[in-house]
Amino acid sequence: MSDFIVYTHEACLKKDNGTGHPERKERLETILSSIKQIKVLNIEIKSAPQATLDVIDYVHPKKYVEEIFSKIPKEGLIGVEQEPYADTLLCPHSKEAILRACGSGIAAADDLIKFNKKIFCAVRPPGHHAETVRANGFCFINNIAVTARYLQKKYSVGKIAIIDFDVHHGNGTQEIFYKDPSVAYGSIHEFPLFPGTGAENETGVGNIFNAPVKAGTNGRDFINILNQKVLNKIDKFKPEIILISAGFDAHTRDPLAHINVESEDYYEMTKNIADLANIHCKRKMISFLEGGYDLTALSESIKEHINGIQ
């Protein structure tokens, strides 16, 4: 039996954003190669299925999803946003990549409930910027949000916590659950930075915990702020399942932000989250790849993250 499951799919490698775009297939290739080097765990790599529109509709209306798919070009690339953020792009292979990325979370949820495995969804495109009816920030479908709703609807899970340590605020996840006391969303992120949301006074119905940090913050301070302003609140929320938006772009090497987290810091961050899962959730936790755009940082950080989940 495997100790750990990784969901991925080759379709996620075919999603193309053009030359020079930071969200590129090499990110996923690097992560999968690095995961295969982890010898202390028996890791099973499983193929992500395609999510159905009926399940995606728990978060995103079918009309919104069908409109995105209708824009997919037969060749080349097309943007779905207005300037100056016209970098959320569709290519001919986008549909399957989007559905597999979302489907990874659905399959992970089933495995989590049936077998209580530790699971990482190594997929792209990412999801935490996708709002109910708005694609942005390289994201079309909010993979983690759909998984949360699926767990609630299929398995009658009550309280779910989503913890987001991507350096960019998950505006989509916040928007989707802003008035829902059954889902807590806690995010640590550089501020100000894209997407411009995530101020500390954005609190929803007492279920939103934002921890904005300044450019130049080091790894030790980042971990301490995460503990104080996010994990302490999640501890009091007492979730039944924890989902992680795992972006690795707070790393000091990352080109899109200005935070100085080191690779080994991701072990401590993740272990602190795993400790909460052990206390409140009978170890039930799923992690999803979000951002992270330096390949060396990704290679190192993913190993620390997976080891920290144990």
C-alpha cells in the first residue's frame, strides 16, 4: 500500500501559455521529477480524471464554464481578460487540462474519505484566483473550492478549512466562500501585490483570515505570521478537513514576488498545518499546487512540502 498519493495527468503538461510566460509546463515537469526522487515514502502516482460540469457547477455555473470552453482556439492563444492582465490564456489543449486539474481534487476527495491517504494534486492550470464567474491570474476553475463543495455535498462534511500560503492572495477562493461560515479561508500573502485583495479587514462572516506581509519578509517571520494570524484561527475553527493551496512563490528565488522564504521553510509551514489536521481532522488533508515560478525553488520546496505532510 502506498503512503502517499499524487494525482496528475499528462494533459496538464499540454496547457501552453506561450514563450516567456511564467506558468509553463516545466513547472509541473520539475515537480513530478522531484517527487520521484523522494525514496523514504511509497508514493503512488495516479491519473487525474476529468471533472464533470455537474460537479464544477457546485461552484461555477455551467454557462460560465461553457463560455470559457467556447473561446478555446483551434490554434494559437487567446486571452480571457482585459488589459493590463491579459495573461490568462487559452490554447487548443486547454479544455482537458482544466477538467483534469479540477478532477484531481474530486478523485483525491474520494480517496481521502475511503482510505484517509495523504494526497497532493500536481496539476495545472492552478485555481485559487478563479472567482465564481471570472477567470484571472492564470486560473479558470477554482480546483480547491470545487473539491471543498464536493466533500460537503457528497460526503456531508461540515466544516472545511482552506489554508493558502501562495504569495498571491487567493481572491477567487475568498470570493466564493466569503459569506459561508462552513468554510474557513486563511491566507498569508505579500501585500500590496496582484491581485490587490487580501487586506486584514476582509473578514467575511468571521471565516476569512488574511495575513498580509510586506515585501522583504524573511522565512522565520513568514512562518510566525502564518502561525499567529492564520493557523491559530483555524485551530479555533476546528475543521473536519484541511485543504492547502500550496504555492511556492514566496520563495526568495521566485521572480514574481519579493518574499524571502527558503526551501526548508516549507517543511515547517506544512508540518504546522499537518499538526492541525492530526488534532482536528483525523489526518484528513489534501494539498493542491498553485503558484511557484522558479524551477530550482520548486524542485527543492516540493520535497520539503511532501515530507512535512507526514
